[in-house]
Amino acid sequence: MSEEPSISDILALSVAERILLVEDIWDSIADVPEAVELSDAQRRELDTRLEAYRRDPAAGAPWDVIKARIANGS
């Protein structure tokens, strides 16, 4: 069995390698969404946003549109 990497091991990786590591970690968390605990405030906010979406699904914008706006500074 191999040893767990230390923080210094991780920081020795290139930026691209660290980004891939973070993506792998995030994917492992996303695989078990039920393990992520929400506070009451977070749950209320999600419920509020879901209700707003149900009232008017066309009011929002797709992520790629929002991402482009952010990238363009508008």
C-alpha cells in the first residue's frame, strides 16, 4: 500500500496536474451527493431557487451563456 501524498507532494505538482487532482476530488464528491450536508439556510435558498425556476423556467440563462458573459466582462 502506498503512502498518502503530503501537502508538499501536492504543491510540487505542476499547476495543470493540481487542477486535474482537484477535478478528480470534485468528481469523487459529486459521486455521493447525499454525503454533502446542507445547512438549513442553504436548503432554504435551494428551495427558493427551485420554486422560482418552476414559476418561470425561461427566466434564467444556460451556464455557457453566463460563463461567456463573465469571460467578456459584461
